[in-house]
Amino acid sequence: MNKTEFARRRKRLMQLVGRDGIAILPTSPVRSRNRDVEYPFRADSDFYYLTGFPEPEAVAVLVPGRPHGEYILFCRERDPEMETWHGRRAGLEGAMAQFGADDAFPISDIDEILPGLLENRERVYYAMGCNSEFDRQVMEWINLLRKKSRAGVHAPGEFIALDHALHDMRLYKSSNEIKTMRRAAQIAAAAHMRAMQVCQPGMMEYQVEAELLHEFMREGAPSPAYPSIVGGGANGCILHYTENNAPLRDGDLLLIDAGCEYDYYASDITRTFPVNGRFSPAQRALYELVLAAQYAAIEQVRPGNHWNQPHEAAVRVLSAGLLELGLLKGKLDSLIKNEAYRRFYMHRTGHWLGMDVHDVGDYKVGEAWRVLEPGMVMTIEPGLYIPAGSKGVPKKWWDIGIRIEDDVLVTKDGCEVLTCDVIKEPDAIEAWMAGQASTATRSRRKASR
């Protein structure tokens, strides 16, 4: 994103805040991993969405109508000694020149300066409850002003949840955001294709995960968007399995749910394929059912439809298929009404996607499901999970876990599948894995001569 994009976002938010209001956004705190080791810092998504500022210990303040500048950034000062140890800082000058701040102050001076910015403002826009330490700091500033009421100082009397307005902005992606998300999708798609390429019986789940991470980083995505799920066999039936430490067995399926973060935007893809490159009849039957459900759900992603219609379409296809396979018994409409499918499909069909993998934005407006509009990005991810020991289920279905997930953009005329570069048709998967296996075999034979 360029400075113009961030400035446009701030301007729009300040129009919502109004001249009687003030908005305060701290970035994420630095968090300890263990002893004196910290987790890699990643700026808070709301803060970064408005500022593009990647450093820790920073607070953005928007003060509409302030004569000396409406956008103020509190941040760390330049410090040659600390920068030698921990890397370069933008400093106050960089905050203005590089990141568009109208004014910048040392973060160490915030207690002295920010109460004055709050003075005589009617409303404070702030996400209370996200950072308890900063919540306390904000209330100290407010109480300080209240103590000066006899001197004619007016403290804000109203707090408004900043995240409500800001998250509605983030729900609609700009052309620049969509371009970035396409790239994140392309990188993750290539990583999934690479995983299919290298997978063989006897490998460890973490070895496949390493291939994903390698592809992410070599293409400019420095980290996964979330902990990667690489679950073989029974592990594919655990929805948020992240241990990734088991061997891959011949005859099992491998479920991979992995996406990268590229320029602060997430991709989120799930593919399921046979470890040995060939689906068994039972695996193929369930896989084709999940794929049909996904296609039916994607068909419902278009302007004017509501958020729940893709889920409803997936549920109908899955329920009908489970009934046909004998895994459910009864009448289709009753099974759907009673949510009988939840025994094998216990999650919903998708979520918003953006800077956060489970991105912000309301799913309902009042009591009604949100209507889909161009610029929204969502995942479509139906699945089926049948762990061993499932009562009344024949053993041929046991330990089959399948999920197929793509990232889908709502367009003016329908939708665009951003993650279309990674195959999902069962015949295409088998052909791809067989071709790569043949190439690997020829290479090994040549090397052994």
C-alpha cells in the first residue's frame, strides 16, 4: 500500500469521527516468548490499516480539525545505540516524511501531550477491552481532565467503539488491497502445489510443512498467516490440528490448511489429497461430495445474496450426499432442519478474509444476514470428518477428514476465486502427483547409476 491509500483511509475515518471527536489507536504490544526472547513483532491490524507504520511502541491519534495537523503519531525516537542492537527506527522525522504524520512526538511523552489533545473533545473513539494496560492509561488521561473541570476544562463524556466503524471500512477491499490479496493467494497456491509434489508415504508432517514455509518465504511472504495444519489420516479429523509431528502413512489422506501473509494480507487455502497419490473408493466418494458442496456454495457468492446462502447450499449438498451414502438416514429436509449433518460437518462454510485470517466485519446487520457486496472477500470451506470409532459408521469411512477451501472475492457480476491456481479435482490431483512421482523416480534411478 502507498501513502495515498493510508491517507484516504484516515480521511474517511475522520469524517465519521467528526470535529467534536478524537480517535486513538495503539499498535500491538511486544510479547515475550520465553525469558528474554520476544515473539516477532507484528503491528495491530487496525493500527496498520490507518498508518502503515510497522514499529512497536506507537500510538496513532486522529484529531479532526486540529490546526497543527489532524494525524499525530507517537513513536520511538531515533537511537543509534539501540538501532545497532535491534534495527533501524523511523524516528519522529521518518514518521512524518515516510508515513504521512502531520505531527510526531516521542512515545515517552504521551502522558504529557495526549490529555491536551483530549481536552474539549465530546467523544473518544477507542477500542476498549483489547489492551487492558492501554485502557488503564486512557482512563487516567480522562480522569486527569475531569479533575480540572473547575478550571473550565471539559473532558470527553462519551466513548464510542472505534472498531465498529473501522471494521466496516476494512470489510470492503480497495483495488490495491485486492491486488495484494491476489498475490498472497498465488503464493499460497504454489505452496500447496509444492506440497502435493513432494508428499510421499513415510515423510513426517513437519517435512511437508517445511516445504510450505519455504515457498512462502522465497516468494516474499515472510510468515504464514496462521499456524499451518498438516494432518495425515486421523489427524485430518482434528479441525485445528497443529502438532504436525506424525508420519504420513500409505493409504491415508493428508489435509493441509495453510496460507501466507503478504504485505499484511492473508490467504487461506485447504486441500486434501492421498499421501500415496491415489484415492481409495471411499476417500474419493467423500472427497467428491465435499467438492460438490464447495462448488454449490461458491455459486451462491454474488452481490445481493446474503452471507448464509453459501452455507445453506453446502449443507444441502452434503446432507443429500451423506443420505445417499448411508451415513445419514431419514428425510432430507428433516435432516437439514435438525442439523444431523453436524455429526460429520461441525463448522460453518466460511469467514471474512483480509488483514486477519478470520477478518473483521459483522455477519449480521441487526437480525438479518449481511448482504454480499463487491469488494468483500470470504473463504468457502466445506468439509467432512469421520474419526475412527464413529458409532454406526462402517470402518471404510473411518479416519477420513476432508476440507476444501478457497478464497473468494465478491465482484460486480458474481465472484472471483482468488486461489484458483491450486488444483482440487480428484483426477487432476492424481495426475499431478503421479507425474511428479514419475519424475522423482527417474531422477533417483539416474542418480543411482
